[in-house]
Amino acid sequence: MLAAAAERFGPAFADLAGRSRLWVNGEPAEPWAPVGEEDEVALLPPVSGG
């Protein structure tokens, strides 16, 4: 799934996706998880704080 998105959206997206957590429909998912048209996909980039 992420490979197809990286191909579509380019290297900057691929770089961010490689460092982010992937969630599908509010649940953690693996990069190879299947995704349907009605699914909600979220990339959560790394954050820092204290």
C-alpha cells in the first residue's frame, strides 16, 4: 500500500512514510496492509516533546 502511494506522490512522501506510523481505520497497520476505497489511512510522523 505504501509503495503505491510513494510511487504516486514521490520521494518526499516516501521519505516521510518511512519514518511514520501507519494507521488504517483508527488501528495500527503494517505498510503492506490492504486498503479499500472506503478506508481511512493516516500517517503519524515522529514527534518529540517533553
